[in-house]
Amino acid sequence: MSTDHVLLEAVASGAIEAAMARPDPDSVAAATALRKQFAPEVAAAALTQAGLRRRAVTKFGTAAADWFFTPDGLEQATRPEVAAHRARRLAAAGIRRVVDLGCGIGADSRAFAEAGLDVIAVERDPATAMVARLNLEPLGVEVRRDDAETVAADLLGDSHTASFCDPARRGARGRTWDINRFTPPWEFVSGLLAGPAVLKLGPGVPAEFIPDDVEAVFVSHRGDLVEAAIWSPALTGQPGRAAELLGTDGTVHRIETRPAPGRVLDRPPEPGEVILEPDPAVLRAGAADTLAERLGARRVADRVGYLVLDHDPAGPFARGYEVLEVLPHKEKELRAWVRTHRIGVLEIKKRGVDLDPAVLRRRLLGGKGHGKATATLLLTPTSAGARALVVEPVKIV
């Protein structure tokens, strides 16, 4: 029985529901029990789906129970809130149809369809295409099992049709930024930008991959930097870089990277001041100085992402920490401070300092720690040398 037919049989026979009912779908006991009801390959496919659905809850929430997955497809799939935001923006740009070239399990195609766009989903891998059909056909989305490079020319060309491409970026050792390992190839993918197109890339995309005339948006969802979205000139009138922060309530906060002086504090931070840790999307977009200028803040040191304010800030683009004490960045003195204050739980944050926080934490606490108190140390360069700042979070509204 082919892989396609095994999955369809698992759906039709109720094997997936039986696997989902097991408390331990990854166990030998679960496999043994299902093999008494279903053919071994059907039982295995059902248990695989049950396990993937449980893993998918962190990304898809309770909706994961209605999805079908492959391991790689789940890893690369766009979070639903991020996909929905992109789909709304495409619809607002006057796009009526989207050709999803390499649709994977169909997460983005589903969002496009739910936003009222016509969608053609293309996927060349047979097993993944089958999963995409199961996810998309209830929405009336056509899934073509074909090669993106082969069909793109026939499907694109209309000004109201946009291409979307999230190229596979995996090599034998996992994720890669070797453009020779992209699927479809990078030459094809980047060529889509000549027309209406959006590329979804990993947030670590090297700067040299980003053309000057596009809009590169680094997207953060619930504080996690999740992607770089590259919008072609045909879809945006504002080339450059920006950060977009998507909240749990569907709000979108955006900051565009603009030239800013990049002022640096000429002394170490002082107790009572606030250290800002910009959202990773802000840092990746190169918008830290833009944010600093907006808030009237200064960098704690040259090329270090922490910002310093003398008051509690407003806005969603950073986490804030009030400085309680300023200590030398010397392990002996830090160890004495931890012991004196009976610290048992210690969080260490750092930027621009070459050390492993986990290793330092073990050395400072030693064994089980020195008590029940908690503390946060923020290690950073300053204009007067490295310092360890004792901080506590502040609420930013």
C-alpha cells in the first residue's frame, strides 16, 4: 500500500481517532493496541499523526486536532496568526489570487483562502501533497502535485495574482542557509520578486540575500522571532526594513527602520534607570536606534542592543528592567553578592559579553544555591567596562 493510500485508510478507518484517544501514542503499548485493530502500516500512520498533532498544539493551539502533518511540514509551517496577517495584507493590496509554490502542509494556503483569496497550492512531494489536500480541499483549494519551477510561468503574470514561496531550507544536518540546498532553488525563488510576490524566509536570512528594492519585514509572534517576509516592489511602495510584532489578541505593532543617530550612554547605567531589551524582530530589522530615538533612549554601549532610559517607557517593542544595583563584572564579587543575598534562583541575561550564562549560573550558585531568594543579573559592556546589573522587570504599557 502506497504512503498516500495508507494515510487515506487511516483517515477512513477511524485509526487516527483511535490513536488520538491513546494517552501515549509514541509508546510500544499504543502501537501494540492499534495493531490489533488495524493493519500495521495503518496503525503506524495513525500514531504518527496523533504524535504530530500533540506536538503541533504549541504552534496551532486546539486547531491542531483538525490538521494533518508531516514532521518537516510541521516544523516549517507558518503559525496561523502570522499566516492570517499576511493574507489580510495581500487582500488589502488588491490581490485576488495567490499561487503557493511549495505549499507544504498548506498552512499559508489555508490562511489565504480564509481571507477570501483564490488559491492554487503547488507541492511536488507526494506525501506532503496528500497531507495538503486533506487540509485544504474542505476549503475548496486546489492542490497540484507538480514542480513549482515547471508550472509557475503558466500560473503567474496577472497583476492581481501574487506568488508566495516558502522554500525548504534543510540539508542533511538540519536547517541551512546554503542557497544551493534551497528547494525550489534560490535563483528561481528570488526571481519571483520581479512580479507580485512574498517570500517567507527564516529570520536569520543573510543580509546579502535581501535586495535593496524590497520590503523586508521581520516578524515576531508572542515574543518569538519567527520569519523574514520579503515583499516585492510590486506589492509595496516602501522598500526597506521593518519589524512587526503580533500579539495574542491579533494586534500588530510595526516599527520601520529609519536613519537614527545611535547615541551611546557615556557612563554605566545607574540604579533607578530602566534597561530596555528590544524585541528580537526590532534588533534583526536594525531598528534599535530608531526605537531609541523614538523613546529618547541611548544604547548602553556601542553596537550593544540594550537601551537605557531614565523613566518607565511606553510601547510594545521592548521589555523593560529597572536597575537595582550595579556590580563589577567579576566572578568573585558576583559570587559574594549571590551568597550574601541568599540567592537560590538566578536568571542571567547578557549581550556583548563572551560567556555562557548557564555555566556562570552554576558557578555562582554552586550546588543547590544559597537560599530561596530570586534575582536577575544583566551582563553588558558599558563605556566604563563590563558591568553586572541587578534588575527586575517593569511593566511597559
